[in-house]
Amino acid sequence: MAHIKVIEHGEAEGELKEIYDELIKTRGKLAEVHKIQSLNPATIMAHMDLYMKIMFGKSPLRRYQREMMAVVVSVCNNCLYCTEHHAEAVRHFWKDAAKVDQLIADYTQVDLSEIDQLYCQLAKQLTQHPSQTSQEKYLKPLKDLGVDDRAILDATLVIAYFNFVNRIVLGLGVHLESKTETTGYHYD
């Protein structure tokens, strides 16, 4: 149960109803993370705009890489809601539930490319110890493998975004209502 009042879809009127209807149309479903912002509808749209640009916008990062980093950040923050939602997206791309379960349990034990391992390492480090994220240890290895600065920027934006959202979810008591809540979204 959320820690603050939430306006459900059936109760929504005016601008909020329009926003909810648009989210259902474009994303396939209305997420609890959007409903938690129902008392300030303008923030829902700003939030969605940021989310869409970071997670779906043009980028050297592939979609699965963004979702993979979202899972690592969310696991580090013990955010079950975001872990489950974005693990479902990774399952969509990887088509391997056991591999996704291992990503959640310990990404270092997953058969990933060297670049993907480094992205996961960066996600964990920036989440747990942001002030100790040295260029030499965390960025240079990516650059040495041919990752350009735009990809590093986009990875950092994904990581920062999920730290932001995890805090909304955890701070305001957003919970998964059921396993089916994580399915039915548009991932591509």
C-alpha cells in the first residue's frame, strides 16, 4: 500500500485521466510508479519524457543493455518493484529466464560480454559508491574496448535515472500488486 494518496485510473478526471489514457495507449499499461505521482500530473509527463528518452531514445546502447543496468541498479537498492519490472524487459530481450535470474542474484556470474560486465560493474559502483567511481577503474576499461563517450554518457544516464526512480518507489511505498503487473508492456 502506497504511503500517500493515489488516484486510480477509474477515479481520474481531466488532465490526469488524459495522461493515464495516453500511457495505456503508448506503453500498454499504467504502472504503479506513474500512479504514485497522480497528485502532481505534470510530473508524470516529465517523468515519462525522461524515461522514454533515456530508455528508448537513439543511443549507441542497445535496449537490453539499458534494461540490464536498470536491473543491477534496482538490485543494489533492494527495489523489488523496479527489479521485477525491468527483469521482465530483459527476459523479453534475452529469452532466457535462468540467465535473468542469475543477473538478479549476481551479475558477475552471468555469461555476458566483457562490455556488458563492465556496464554492470559501473551500474553497481555508481549506485553504491558514486564518489569513488574513478575514470581509470570504471571508464577507461570501457573506452579500451571501443565504447565511445556517448555510450558512457547514456549508461550513466540510465544508472542515474534508476537511482532516482528507485527512491520514489521505495520512499513512497510503491509495491508490486501481482506478478502479472510486470507483463504486458511495450519493450521495443
